[in-house]
Amino acid sequence: MMKQNKYDDNDFFSAYTSMPRSVKGLEGAGEWHAFQRLLPNLQNKQVLDLGCGLGWHCRYAREQLARSVTGVDLSSNMLQMAREMTDDSSITYIQSAMEDVAFPDRAFDVVISSLAFHYVASFERISEKVCRYLKEGGNFVFSVEHPMYTARNEQDWHYDEQGNRLHWPVDRYQAEGLRDTPFLTAHVTKYHRTMSTYINSLIRAGFRIDAIEEPMPSVEMLSKLPEMKDECRRPMFLIISARKS
Amino acid sequence: MMKQNKYDDNDFFSAYTSMPRSVKGLEGAGEWHAFQRLLPNLQNKQVLDLGCGLGWHCRYAREQLARSVTGVDLSSNMLQMAREMTDDSSITYIQSAMEDVAFPDRAFDVVISSLAFHYVASFERISEKVCRYLKEGGNFVFSVEHPMYTARNEQDWHYDEQGNRLHWPVDRYQAEGLRDTPFLTAHVTKYHRTMSTYINSLIRAGFRIDAIEEPMPSVEMLSKLPEMKDECRRPMFLIISARKS
């Protein structure tokens, strides 16, 4: 099956690179403060980033003194811009679907991924691969769109006639699989899966769960951007920290 | 604070004892097949059931050859009926709020609880207590109403004008705490907490997560009771299996 690569559609990519998380980097991402808190000490570690996009997490890992960082992404647009923003021979970018890339067993101390796995058909397969790539005791920290958020195709609030947000609608939660969702200039294909599938796949692959987060925007962000208070009405993201055990 | 004890209100109790799960026991409970699957082998085990209600799980544990079973419940109505249905000197019923009851350290091999913890203010405290009561490697398996289900006071579908169920509304997810919810003949007070609070409290108390389930009705139940198909549109229950590690 052809892997979806909307980020190499130039209109879509241009809209993506205008988002706060693309312009400002990690500080522009509402969930970054929670993701950062779950990361282990990266000093001297060999780090893999699956779905590295513009390379913000890769560069962050090097600022935290990671020994080497490998970023994998399917989009040549993404990687070209990542390379332009990176001046560091210890960061390697690889253009590949993350389902297809292969590394030796126990090649990494830490594997991270930010908002990429909801584009992947089998999270079970990803969990097994990441577990193989990690050293014993290695950390796997990743974010995805929350299962409550991905359940319906629409991924939107339920509004009243005046356009007020009444509540967040959930439906088809137990029907895992493809969702066709509007995002920026296009419709993108995502995979909805349940909370239990995320957690049980990790455990079955050989991970121990260390923590999960359903982050809210930081107090600072809430005071700067009051419209973000609706983000407390339902979780948009899920972050899981697990360890190979 | 006075613990809520609606089950000793006779009208409420009479409505409760008419529910399929009260009349038919475990087979009448839509989530039982999933709960049962997560239970460890109970043979020769010392089992504690927190919020044992009519004692169905206690008697099941003895059928599975548990050495002894202790059931705790706040309601004298519940325990009176449980005792009437029980003819087994290895089952002990204790009338107490589960927050107040105390046992020696490492007194049990298995602690179970069915749909009771959403009545308890602090799940953190429960997790710590249960961890103390369990032997090393002991199992903790419990069900609660799903965080997606308890978020709003109403705990009900969103309907169109013809009374059709449009979707399940979520709101106030991140605002943990009291919810005032219609149930049977009364309003009951429940505590909403997030998925992350359930999981992280267990891990911090010293548990390792073995599996979580967001059960659907069994195929058999779906074919007998077609109106239960809506239960696949959102999860009503959350079951967690954890181990003292």
C-alpha cells in the first residue's frame, strides 16, 4: 500500500509550515511541556525520532547532549527544511516510511515520536519494531492524537446554531481503522485506535508503561491564548512513556 | 465527610435489585466477560473484593477455588442480601466504607473491585492501600465507569428532536471531581477522573499495568439484545489489570 505523503503536496506543506508549531518550534506546540517532562535524560544517548518532520525534536535532543540522533520521515519537503535548519553532523535524517525503515537490534537508547503514529496502519507492528531497536531498559516516549479525538471523521466540536461549541462528540469509538479527516488544505487519512489498543500493544511487545499524559495547555499558554481553554474540555493528545523491560 | 450510601435507600435498592446484573448475576453484566478474562487463576488464593455489593464476585471466586474471600461494602441492604445468597464459611462480608477498612500488609493475593471506585474521592489513596494489602506479585483487577462516560453530569447521549442518539457528548474532561448523576430512582454522586489519573496513580503506588480493557458487549449479548449495539459507539466501562511489582 502506498503510504500517504500529504506533506509533499506543496499547498499542504506551505499551510503546515505556517502553523505555530512549525514557525515557533516546540514552544509553539501545546503539548510540548508535557512531552518534555516525560523524556528521560538524553545526555550521551543514541536517539531515534520516528516521523521527525522539521527536525525540532532531533535538534532538541542534541541540545540535551544526545550522542547521536536519527530522524526518519517520509516527506522530502519536511526533510529538506529540516536539513536547512540543522547544522550538526550528529543528526542524520533518513527519508522513509517509518514502517519500512530498519535498524539493528538494540541500536538506540531512546525512541521518540511526535504526532505521527496515527498515520500508521498497525501500531502493533511499530511497537514490536521499536522494542527490538531499543536497548534493554531503553525509553519509548511518543504522542498521538487522543483516541477520543480521532473517533469520528469530523474531528470537530458539536456546535449550536449560533456557532458555540456545545461539547465534543464521540462516536464509532470501538470501530478502529481509517478516518478521513479535514486538516489544513486537505483531507488526510488517519487511523483511529482505542486507548486499550495503544497500551496493550506496548505491553505485549515487551514494554512496561511508565506514565501516560492527556496534556492540557500550560498555564502560560492559557493566559496568552485564552481561546485554548476549550482544550480542557476534552483531551486532544495522548502521550505515553514506556520502557523496554 | 459522610460516605454516600444510596444503596440503603430502600426505593433505590429495590430498583437496583431489579437490574439484570442483580437478578442474573455476573452473566447479566455486559462487561463481565472482559473482567473474567483479566482475572488471574484464583485457586487457593486469598481474595479481597472492594465494593462487593450482592456478593456475586465473591461467590465466583470461591467457585474458582479461592481459599478465602473477603467482601467489603458500605450498604447493609447489599450485605444482607449477599449473606442470604451465600452459604460458604470461607466468604466473609464486612460492612465498611472501602476507604476506612484496614487489613494487614500482604494479606491478599488478589484484590478485585467492580464498578465501585467511581464513588470514592481519592483513587490515589485506594491504590496505595491496595498495594500494601497485596503480596509481592499480587493482582489488582477492577472496573470503573469509563472517564469518557463520567465526564459530564448527565451521562447520557446527545439526541436529535426525534429522540435518536446522535453521538456521545464529552465535556469537562480535565475537571476532575464530583459529578451529580441520575441513576435509577435517585441522583448519585460520582467522582470523575481522567484515564491518566487512573493509570499514573497505580504506577506511582507500585503497580505495573498488565492490560486495560474498554469492553464491548459480547457477541452473544449483542445478538440477544440488539439495542446494546450503541455500546460500541463509546466505551462505558474501563477495566484495568495491574500487578504489585
